[in-house]
Amino acid sequence: MTSLLVIVVLVLLAIALWQLTKIFDLTQVGSSSDDTQVASDNDNNIQGYIMFGFLAFIYIFTIYGLLKWGNLALHTPASEHGLLVDNLMNITWVLIFVVQFITQGLLYWFSFKNRGHKDKKALFFADSNKLEAIWSIIPSVVLACLILYGLYAWNNIMFVDKDEDVIEIELYAQQFKWTARYAGNDNVLGKANVRLIEGINTLGVDMSDPNSQDDIVVSELHIPKGKKVHFKMRSQDVLHSAYMPHFRAQMNCVPGMVTEFAFVPTYTTSEYRELPFMVEKVSNINKLRAEKSVELVAKGGTALDPYTFDYLLLCNKICGASHYNMQMKVVVDTPEDYKKWLSEKTTLAQDIKAAAAAKAPAEGPKATTDSTAKDTVKAVIDTVKAAIAKVAMK
Ligand SMILES: [Cu+2]
């Protein structure tokens, strides 16, 4: 509502200014001032200086933005390939920054230098091969280098050696939650299909497949440090995107197909929490939270909990109303802790069996009631039959 009011006020202000200039123009009618529509030298000078002012604004705002918000960008990558991604990103940023700094400067400098003047005439020439060559070849070479380096990085990141010892995990996306499935002892994920979704088998795992028997389904992702994890993504409903920013990993989850991504985590969750930049970041967040809590408590609300860092798996496609809330905690353990955590989990086959067993006793008494009722009816029928037979014999 406040924003609407601000917009209305701004529009009214603009209309008022426009009307004021019209009144001002009317007061000038008949005076000797130059009211020609052709720009004078004075007008051109003003435009030239405004151009320079705009250039200064762009430069100052860029530098201010870098200093003020530069620290909000992601810091140390927590995966092996993350360094490669960051390198590619940094090279691209530096290149864009330098090129824009120079070209913006030249654009506004030439606009100022060649501003209109009564005695100046524009130079006409049809074409310049030298200029065409310079502005075609330089960007082509720079872009080709950047693309080649990008392809090299992409191939390095996406390549998974079939013989490599990796951990297979499925990430299952649905509106609006993530579920993970571990391949179990055989390290092969059982087949799955959304048509097989039934009861607690919410991922549609094909339980007739021998590879499914040791699969483990969980709602919190644990992965070991220093070991390659191979993720296979599926989606139940719409397009989602598995995004793990600290690991520099992102892959679309597309209904009807399996997409993949693999990486090696390099810091356990507790190691990452101890990194100096993270300690500082968390203490800043908690300082802000403490200030906010004082405000909330004063208004009769409850104080905010202190923040602790955790790796997250987020959805990076706007997939519906609760998209913002579609996330799963990711814990990077030491290999020993990971093994221990996984060994404590039950398999999906066990869960399905337990669910069926829990259902059976519930159906048990019902069956007994049914049979008791049947027995009673049978007894009544028998008695009636016997009575009829007795009457008939008489
Ligand atoms: Cu989503």
C-alpha cells in the first residue's frame, strides 16, 4: 500500500512539474529570448556536461556497490571443482569490468568532445576496414578464449569415469520438497517410476528390481568429505533445479528424465563453520538477529534463534507458490561419521515391510469381527433350517 502511495505521489509530482514548465513557457511569450527548436551551443554544452555527470554516476555507483555489497558473494568453494568454477567466474568478471570501464569512458568522452558547435561539421566517411577489423577481431579472440576455457571447465566438471569409485545418490524433487535415495551396499540405484508411487514408497521405487532391495530413502542429505558423490536427479511434477551454492553445483531436475552431477566435497560442515570468513559472517548475522530480537521482544514477540551455518540444497527454478521453501539440509561428514550415519538407516524394503506389518494387526481384529458376524449368521441360518426340517418331518 505504501509503495502504491509513493508511486501516486511521484506521478502527481511529475505532472505538476510538467504543468509548471508549460506555465513558465507561457510567461516567456513575446520576450526576446531564443525560443528556436534548434539546439544552441549553450544547449550542447549542457548536454555534454550531463553526459559526463552520468559517466561519473556509473563509475561511482559501480565502485560503491563493489565495496558495499562485494562481501555478500559466495566465498570459499566447498568442492574440488569449485575452484575451477570460481576461476572462470572471476576471469569473466574482470574482463567485463575492464571492458565496460573503458568503453563507457570512451562513449561519454567522445559524446562530450564531439558535441555540437556552430562552426563544426561532422566528418563523413563510408567505411574503414581498419576499424571494422579491430572491433571484430579483438572481441572474437577474447570471446573464443573465454568459451574454450568454459568448455574445458565444463568437460572437467561433468566427466564421471565409469570405473571410478563413486557414491550413487538420487535427489528426488517434488513440489515443494527434496528426498534423497542412497544406492545401498550394491551402490546401484534400483529402477523407479512415478507410476509406482504407493503408500510410503513416495519415490516410486520399483521393489521388484533386485537393486532396489538395499536402497535407503532419507530427508537429510549426508555426504562424506573427500569422496566423489554422483547425484542422479529426478522430478515428480514440474521443472526444478538442484542448487548447492557452496559446492558450486547446479542441475535441472526434469520430469521424465534423469539428469546428473558429481563433485567431491572438500570441507566437512564443522570445518566450513570454522573458516575465518564464515565465523565473521555468522557473528554479523547473529548481531543483526540480536538487534531484531530486542525490537521483537519489545513488541511482545519472541526472540529469533541464533543462526548456525549449514550447507543447503535449494531449488533454483521458480516451481510454484512455496518454491522459496524448497530446501534440504546437507551435512558433510568425515568418512567414518558418514558410514556410521548410513549404517543406522533402515532400507526402503524394510520400511515397506514394517508399514505392512503395522497395517496387518490393524486389519486383524476387523477380520475377526467379520468372521464372528459370519459365524453368527451361519448359526442363525442353521437353526432356521433345522426348525424348517423339523416342521416338514411332522
Ligand atoms: Cu522447485
